Amino acid sequence: MRNRIVAGNWKMNKTFEEAEGLVFEIVDFLEENEIINTEVVICPPALYLELASDAAVESQVEIGAQNVYARESGAYTGEISAPMLQSMEIAYCIIGHSERRKYFKESNELLAEKVIACLNNDIRPIFCIGETLDEREAGNHFKVVEDQLNEALFNLSSGEFQNIVIAYEPVWAIGTGVTATSAQAQEMHAYIRSLLAGKYGSDVADQTRILYGGSCNALNAAELFSNPDVDGGLIGGASLIGHDFIEIIKSFPDAS
């Protein structure tokens, strides 16, 4: 059975004091409640990574970064390298989020370099793929996702790929309040898994965690997570509210 993941992407939100309170709310809940077969990952803004990492020591919570630069060091003002993240024992890093692709013009070629940088430093990429509304309405959603995998991930060896987590995030559902239906999510997740099986074989495909991202919240998480190929969620807005994020963590039918 694949170990599920619920990852909170805080994006550019929270003051230091708010971040501290939210981290401890989640850590305290997990110290008092046993959640089985599920990893909980918090991805705060980079300024709060040390705070979150210190608070999560000896807890069930893993800490992830929201971004990384492809180079190890150098004159890249404002950037953060994978060795820096590794030195703070950061376990995960989100790569390829639609907001990075849209606002910062990140190409699949650059994202492939970021993936390698993370893997070389024992950081698991949470790699985001997904189509826009226009691409879905044109019937190109499967092709878009396939191209993103081919261009950014399928250069990896089978051994390297086993450290990848995929997050399917339909761009039309991010921050809009619109969620893919349970059937739409399962259809795409099953298709992604079939592509992985075609490239790396059924064993790797069966072991790969594929998360859903896109207006997943405390009300719809249980239905989404009930699908056989949905292994958890990359949660945006709902991860900023402690109670809601905790309810999502509890949404798997056998979580406790």
C-alpha cells in the first residue's frame, strides 16, 4: 500500500507569529492523534523553514520548500539552493507549480534541472503537472500532462524516479473554488499512472504517490481521496486554516 501524503502549500502567506501558531497547531494535533499510512508535509515560505523544521523535530510532520534554484551556489541574488535546503533537513520541495510556470515563466527544461538538484541533495520533489481550462476544453488535457512528464521527468532513471511525488493540479481549479470532480481526478490520476507504467514499469508506477491539487478542502477531500489512484493532496488555501487542514489529514477512510 502506498503511503499517502497531505502537503500544505502556504504560498506567500502568514506573518512569523501566524506561521508559528499554525505549525504548532498541526504538530500538536499529530502528537495527540495517530494518523496511519499518511505523511503530513508543511511547505511554508522560505523565511519560516527553520521555524517549521525546529517545531517539527521528532514529530510526524515533514517540512518542504516551495521553490529551489537549479545551481548549487553562486551570484544568484535572492535564490535558495538545494544544498542550503539539505543543510536544514528539508525533506520535500514543490517544483513546477502552475504559479511558478505562469508568473516566473519556468520552462520544463528549467524544472528538470531543479528536480536533479533536489535529487542530488536527498530532497524529494513534489512535481506539479496540469492543464489550463482552455487546454481541457480543447480536449488536450491528456497531451499537456504527457508532455510535461516527458520534458521534465522522463529523463530520470527508474531509481531516481522512485523519489518523485507527482501532484496533478488542474490550473483551472487552483484558487478558483472550482474543483475537479472525483471522476475527473481519478481519470487523470489513472492516466498518469499508466504513463509511468509505460516508461518505468508497473512496479514503479504502483509505488509512485500521485496527489490532487486544486481547491481541495475539508468538505471534498474525503470524496477525492476515496479514489484508488489519488494518494493525497497538495493543499493551498485550506492549509492556512489549522482546523481545515487537520480535517483534510483525517479524510482518508482508514487514517486513524
